[in-house]
Amino acid sequence: MATSFPQASAERVGELKESLESIQNRLAEAVRCPHQLINRRESTPLIDVITQGPQAASHKQVGQGEETLPRLVAVSKLKPAEDIMACYELGQRDFGENYAGELTEKAEKLPKDIRWHFIGGLQSNKCKPLAAIPNIWAVQTVDSIKKATALNKSLPEDRTDPLHIYLQVNTSGEDSKSGVAPLTHSSPSSSKELEELATHVINECPRLKLLGLMTIGSFEASTEAGAENPDFRLLIESKEVLEERLGVAGGDHWGVGGKLELSMGMSADFEQAIKAGSGSVRVGTGIFGSRPPRG
């Protein structure tokens, strides 16, 4: 018997198609024009060069050049399963959720080839239920050895693929933000927490794959027009320093080709993040529209 998935209205599907294609085109434009944005009214639509169907975990080439498209994670928190299914049928496969309970409920209702990303604040008591989700692809907010260990131990025995991990870095220094302190070239001894966490995941958590670093950053930095985003710059520097240290330590159980991926950039600043080198962007309101208050 065919599985029945929740369906959005035709009107809502049309809205989501328009917004998703707009974000995909803007993403591709940012890759093709790293120093300036194309005038969207004059640019050639790029949606046709974006692979439809499941997006590969690795990045995809754009057109005939060597550019690649960063991973687009559609942030669907507080949005109905019907909206996610509509985007899924348009070819989107990576979705992000902030709340473990909501992610668990949606994963049960929706196709099993969705790649779920947990992007909310990670609590130790939520590691076990998150790890139990068969198609959770990444947890982007690991910020302690205790939580990494809990995820590693909680993965089901029959899971064959590693769970991808991003280490969350608090680049803005805000008390309201989670994450470990960044690393810098000028004061490499200022913080060993990030290096120790990365080393623990690599050496002590064989069922996890350290994919990269993630930051949320400050609202002010993400909305200030024309200026280099200091949070992006600091995450890039942390990546460079950490790669150097991990390279000395040896091993290939992290990143891709000896490089860590950056997850930075959201609806307000994802184009700037891509220009700065982000390999994964998290876009919610730009695709799904404004969110209702959490009940």
C-alpha cells in the first residue's frame, strides 16, 4: 500500500515553489559572482542548472564552470509537515529543525530520504531521541564533549552511516548564544576548548563524523549592509587554525579532503556568507515566510 504523506494546498505549493526557486537562484548567483550580486531582474534564471530531485550531500557544480553550490538547508521550524512535503516534491532534501520533539514528530510523518539537520540549542537529554531518528543527517550545534559522547553512544546499532557533526562556535561572544570560544592566529593559546572538542570527536566518537564548524552570529553583524561580517571572519579563522592543528595530528576522519566545512548564513545574510566561503546555509523565512509564535 502506498504511503500517504501530508499535502499542502495548490495555492501554498505555488507560494513555496516561487520562494524556494528565488532562494536557489540567489544562492547560485552568489557563487557565480563572489564579488558582487547580479541584478536579479536581468540575470538568466539559474534554477535549471540546480539538480532537481535529491540534493547530493556533496556540493554540485554550477553550469560549465568549477563553482559549486553550497548546501541549502531549509529551516522548517514551527512550519507544518505539509510545507516540508511541498518543498520535498520540488527537489529539496535538506531540512533544519530547532526543537528535538518537533523534529521527531515530523520525521515520522515524512519521507525517509529527507536529510534532517538539528540546528537548535542542543541539550544533553535530547541527544538520545535525536540519535534515534533514522534519517537525521547532521547535528550542527555540538558544543561540549559530554554531548558529543552522548550522541555517539545513543546511535542505534543498526545505523551504518556516521552522524555528521558541526561544532558550534560563539563568534559574537554573546551570553545568549551557545558555542565554544573561537580560535585565532594571533592568540592560538587563547582557547583550547574547540581543539579539544574536535580531537575528542575524531578520536573517541567513531560513529560521528566531524564535518565542520557552525555559527549563528549577532543580529547586528548579519544586517549591517556593506560591511564585512566579523562573525564570518572569525569562524573562517577558527577553521584555518583548527585545520592546521588537526593536520599536524594526522588522520582523515574529519572534514572532506582535509578541509572543514563552514555552516554560516541565514535568510538575511546567506549571500554574504557564501561569498565568504560558507559550504552550508540555513534559510527559513526566505522560503517558508514568517513563523507563528511557538505554542
